[in-house]
Amino acid sequence: MQGDYGDGTPLIAAARDGHLEAVKTLLTLGASLNQKAQGETAMLVAVRDGYTDVARYLHSAGASIHEDLGDGPPLLIASREGHISVIKLLLELGANINARTSEGTPLSVAAREGQLEALAFLLEQGADVNAFANGDGTALSIAARDQQLGAALLLLEAGANPSPRGLEETPTYWAEVNGDSRMKELLQRYLSGK
């Protein structure tokens, strides 16, 4: 049976393809909600692929919105992929907007990936713009490191500290290391009070 479902389960395949009715039917027939195949669960693929209705239904059936799904918790995955409707759903369901994992926070991951709409939405919803994401520093540090100028601008406009204390590899450091003159200019503008 696995070969017919891309090395997954019928439930994971239905979630991956956004087939809500098939997901409902399979769960009614006893499909295992949290079964993993190839490191994926139905919730992981629904969130990753942007199927809000499927994610909502899976949550109503008992799937966790807080558990690390192997690729991070659902909000981190949705932020990485830039799925605004899924991010909105997960926040409505109580996901922690500032949850920190080894990969960072939803905000830092959106900044790293250049997901500007997701980044703006998370900021509007109250994400801590100066939170330390992980060992890499703040979302602004990560945006500077990964040369995400648009993300850096959004973060600075939202009040990100261009020179956070206790951080050796500051945003300016990354602009220098990368030879990114536009990032350096942007940061200098905010360091000098615009």
C-alpha cells in the first residue's frame, strides 16, 4: 500500500494533496492521526503545504499544534513556508508566537527565508522583534547574516534593535562579513537614528 502513497500513508497523502473530505473519511475509518512515514505526519504536510482547512480539521481531531513534528512545531513550519492563513489559524488555536526551537522563532525563520508577508503578519500579531531566536541571535541578526534586506527593513521599522547587547555577531558584523553594502547602509541609518 505504501508505494501508492509516495512512501507515506493514505492519510498523509490526502493531507499533502489538501483533500479534506478524504482526510475526514480516513480518520472516520480509523486512520492513525499521528502516524509518521518518512518523518512526516498528516499535520506536518498540511501545514507545510498550506492547507488551512485540513490543518484545522486535523487539530479538531486531536493533532497537536505545539509538538515538534520533526521539522519544527506547526507555527515555525508555516512561518518558514510563508502560509499566512495557516499562521493565522495556528495563532487563533493558541500557538506561541514567540516559541523558541533550535531553529529559532517563527519570526526569525520567516526573516531567514525572506517570507516578508509572514514576517509582517507575525509582527502585527505581536511577535517580539528583539527576542533572541537561538544561538544565532535575533531575527535582525539572522536577516543580516542571510542577506535578507527586505526582512531587515521590516524588522527595523518594527523597532528591532540594530545593535543588541550581548551579541558578538551583530547585524552590522554580518553585513561586514558578507560585504553587503546595502545592509550596512540600512543598519547605519538606524544606528544613527534614521
